[in-house]
Amino acid sequence: MPVPVPRQRAIPAVESGQALAAQPMSGGPSAEADLRPNTPVEVIPNKNHTVAGTPGTTPAHLTLLLIEDDPGGSTVLPELLDRSGRPIRVRSARNLTEAERLLTDDVHCILLDLALPAPGRGDDSDELAVLKHVLQLAPRHAVLALTASGDAERGEEAVRVGAQDYLLRDELDGRLLSRAIRYAVERKRSDSAERRLAEGRVRAQENRRLERGLLPTPLLEGSSLRFAARYRPGRSRALLGGDFYDVVRTSDGTVHAMIGDVCGHGPDEAALGVELRIAWRALTLAGLCGDELLGTLQQVLEHERADDEIFATLCTVDIAPDGRRAGLCLAGHPSPLLARPGRAAQLLPYDLNGPALGLLPGARWPRMQVELGPEWSLMLYTDGLIEGRVGEGRERLGQDGMVSMVRRQLAEGLRGEALLRAAVSEVRDLNGGELTDDVAVLLLDRAAERV
């Protein structure tokens, strides 16, 4: 249902730029208000108008809302034209209540009389109270302040408060006012675009700081093992994906390492991965290991996931204080790669792999004992490293392809961070571009003891 708006004071068509715009539309009233005294006006925004403050577009017609305090109509506007010579349409309001009703999306600029009293104020302590009220009422609209002749200081203060420009009453000639309206609209559009850009930069910086803070800091103080990791989220412009990892050393000298993957690639999956990592660290430091730890993590996942179909794969390794053996638990996750001097790198046994977390209530995850030896490198990874394509066909790299790649890179003398960097880079190159899945890889090295 159309909403009636207050009666408007008549402004001569020639003076207000209405001469062309006031031609009746077929089968209905004129495109803008007829502005006859004592006639209720129904304002219907034109669907072709640009929403005020929208950057990067030029409105078909400019519309000005005049808010002035003299009901006798002493403010007479000259003919106003836009850049292409079309009339600038004018609406008028005698007070802020009328202005609020006339302030539709097709209004591009407000010409405000600073002498207008602010609503609800019984004193004159703030000369710009009405301007501040209008700026709050219309934050997306350009505002021109109209002040008394010779009161430039008040106009300059209005600009500092938030108006795009100010005008003196005795300078209301057509060319100046038309140019001021166009300038105010463009400046507001530019300011709004810059503000949104700045806000976007701040949010991006905050997100980067948050995501960096959520990546783990390994707790390996007192351990002789060397640690390296690479992380590459699949989401565009993200620093954190659904993959997660962590390494801690407990008070008995055991080094615990973990890597996991929450199904999916969005921010919810990333958040769940962080929760699981933090829970794993807390449970590990509390002394839990193996099947008991994974069962508790499954309970955490079941309580925190947004959907019952969400699951996570996990690989945990606990390395004995002497560094020569380890316990391995797999929950639907690829088996780690073990490299030792004089032997070809190979995958650890996969026979006792249990189900992924969140799939089977009451599941069990056997712990398998693995002999490492005096000198070794152990690489844990997520499936993003092995599921990339090889060339333009449908063939995937797979675990066998990854093993062959790492063997070659080890033979070339790559170790530690350099090995992981080369592995991730080559997988990306083989895929022909960025990988769609998250990739996390961590490497633990133990050098032979010197006699």
C-alpha cells in the first residue's frame, strides 16, 4: 500500500528544475511531486534510480531534498542542471519529520538549512545539532550545508562535522549550486567507497592475525628432534583451512605429534579443526594417549560439529623418549612416511587403521608399535598432498606417486623445511595450478647420536 507523505510547499517548476521532470507519465501522476499547495503527495521511488551513496554508477537523474525552516518559502532555488543538462529534481521539507518521510533511496543530495532547530532541543548550545541529526538520519546521502551570508566559519565547521560542502544564501546561483550538488554526490560516493575499502583492509588484517594466532606453536623444549611444517589452505585468500596439526613434548620426554583433516573447506570446518587441535593438546598434556584420546576427541567433534555428517580423519604418533620407537594410531587417515639412511623411504603399516572420527559411535582405534631406529625422518601429511591431479587427465598423484617424489627429493639432498617446500611446490606444479584441497605437512627428524 502506498504511504502518504506530508504536503509540500510549492516551488515554481522553472525555479526548481521541474519543468521537464514534471511532465505526466502515462496513465498516472507526474514523475515527481506536483508540488501544489495542500495536495498529499505519494512518492514512489523509480526503479532506475541509483541508491544514494552507491559507488561506481551514475544516476539517471539527480534528486535534491531541500530542508529549510521558513514555511513562507524564502529560499528560492534557481534552475538546477546535472552534467548532461537535465534538470535536477527537487523535493522540499519544512522540518525533519517531513524530511525523514521524503528521504527515499532515489534522493542523492540533501541541502540543509543550518538554522533549522534540531528536534527535542530547547537550547542553542550546539549550532550544528541539526546537521548531526541529519547525518545520523541519512548516513549514505551527500549533504550540503546552507548557512547565512557572511557565516563561512559555521559552514567550514559543518564540513568538519561531516557535510560534503557548504553554501552561503547569497550565492545560490544555478551554476554554483548545480556544481556543488554534483560535487557533493561524487565526493560522498568516493568517501563511501574509500571507507568500505579501509574497513575491508582492517577486517582482512584482523582475520590474518586471528588465523596466524590459531596456528600451533610446537612445544618441543628439551627434545633433540627437529620440526618443520608447511600449511596451505585450499580456500582462496584464507590462511586457515580444515587441516590441523600439532606437536608437544610431555614431562616424561615423549614427543606427541598429530595431523588431521575435517571434511569440507569452509570457515566452519577450519574452526572445528582448531577446536580439535586444542582439545588434542589439552588431552595429551593431561596424559591421555591412543584409543582413550581418540575416543574423547570423537566426543568433542560430535558436540561441536554443525552437521551429523561432518567427520575428521586423524593420525597420531607418540615417540618414546629415546627416539627409537613410536606408537601409531590412525583414524581413517593416510599412513606417515618414514625415511632412514640406507633405506628407501616407505609408508608405515596401514593394517590397523580405525574409522574416521564422527562416523561410528563407540569405535576403537588400535595403537601399533613402530621401530624407528637411531636416525630417521617421519613425515605426516593430509590427503591434499596426494589427491592433486597429475597433468591434464584424471589421474591423481596418490600415495605411490608421493613416495616416489619424496624418495627422489631425499636423494637430491633435501631435508627439513626445504624438503617440505619442494614437495608442496612440485605437487602444485603437477596439478597445473593451485590445489583445491587444504594441504598440511609436518616433518620430525632425528639425527644419529655422536659417539
